Amino acid sequence: MSFSHPNLKGRVAVVTGGGGVLCSGFSKVLASQGVKVAVLDLKAEAAQAVADDINAAGGQAIAIACSVLDKDSLEKARAEVNTAFGPADILINGAGGNHPSGTTDKETLEPADLAEAEGVGKTFFNLDPQGIANVFNLNFQGTLLPTQVFAKDLAQKENASILMISSMNAIRPLTKIPAYSAAKAAVTNFTQWMAVHFAPVGIRVNAIAPGFFSTAQNKSLLWNEDGSPTARTGKILAATPMHRFGLPEELAGALLFLTDEQYSAFVTGIMLPVDGGFSAYSGV
């Protein structure tokens, strides 16, 4: 894909979760438009690999190991960004994810599951509260804290924007993953709240809601060990009118539309689905 967004050239973007499949793509797309990108990730080697790719392609990027749940870590990252590139113009809150500790074994509760017997498995009633909290905090607090830190700089810039990464779970909660679904619904609500809160200082806040993309994070849910699709994949594709998973590069247009004020200066507080029609389909 070829894009031209000269408005973005020379700006500074901070991308949390930048070492992941989708957010590494965001980082590279922004860099291709002349944006100086700070790739933040809990895993230093993942962030460095993305920054190396960007620099090798002629862009400008730095890698910063950072926890989005640690405000001191975020403040140190902010200092590194400001020293290397200057204050941020764009913040992409991409860090997040699910964990088995916040996931039930079955899609629905069966009468037999009410028995307190060994081998019942992980039901709603015995989910680990700490596991639920960990998933929720990563996805919600992991957007709130980076915004607290970096929006102080964005508020001093013209045409600043924050991009949140929501999910189809925010619209229709998926079975088995209550913590992740609830957290992404909170992210969407928070997007709207921030759009109102930051409007007087000129920061636009929007969200992308990806549909279903096959990534390392959800590999075990979508594919069997032999590479064949799981039953859950069958359900997903049946509920997606385009009958396929999205490709990471198919998020690029939404990213650039929402971050370039030439195209979206009067757009704030929205969640843009990129989902192959999933959110439009009732199943009949």
C-alpha cells in the first residue's frame, strides 16, 4: 500500500505495545510518512527489532523498554523521547492483551458445572480475581497511565491526537473472555470521555476497533497444533461477512485518517471498526 500524508512529516509518535504485530505495523506506517517514532514495549528486544527495521528502511525510531502499568517507567520513557525527538504529537495506546487467567474453559455455563467436583475446569465461578484484575488493568490502566504522562506534552502541541486500540469485544463481548471484553468496553468509553476532556486544548482522541486478525496472541484460540482452524475460527469467519481474517496492513488507512487532521480535523470521540463487516452482521 502507498500513502502520502505530508502533514505528518517531522512529528513525533509514541506507540505503546509497539513490539506487537499490530502496533509494530502502526509504527512502521507512521515512520513511512516521516514521523519520528518511539517504540515502547515491555520487551526491550521486541521494541528494538521494530526500531531497527524502521531505521534500516530510512526512517527514524528509538526503542524504549517500558511498562504501561508503572508511572515511573513511563516518565523515564517520556524523558527519553523528549531528549531524542522532542515532545510527542501522537500517542498510540496499543499495549494490551488477554491472559488465560481471565478466560473460562467453556463458552457457557452448563448445569453440571455447578457441581463442586474436581475436573470441572475453569468456570465463571472459579476465575482468579487477580487474573481478572491483571487483564483489566493491562488494557484499561495501560491506556490511562500513558495518557496521563504523554498528554502533558500533546496539550502543548498543535494538531495533537491520541489513538486508542479498542476491539470488537467492546461492541459484542465474546464468550470465554470476560475480563478482556469488559476492559475493551471501558477503553471505548474512556476514548469518548477523553475526547470531551481534551477538546479545549486541541487533542483529538479516537479509537480503532480491529475485527479479527490472526496474531501470535490469539494463535492458540484460532488454530490447532496441526495448523487446522479451531471451531472458534469457524464461528468467527461465519460471523464476518467478508469470511476472512484481517491483515495488519489493512489497519493503515484508519490509522492515517485519524492521525492526520487534513482528513479528520473535526473527528473526535469515535470508534472506527475495521472488521470485515462483523459489527454489522446479526447472524441472519
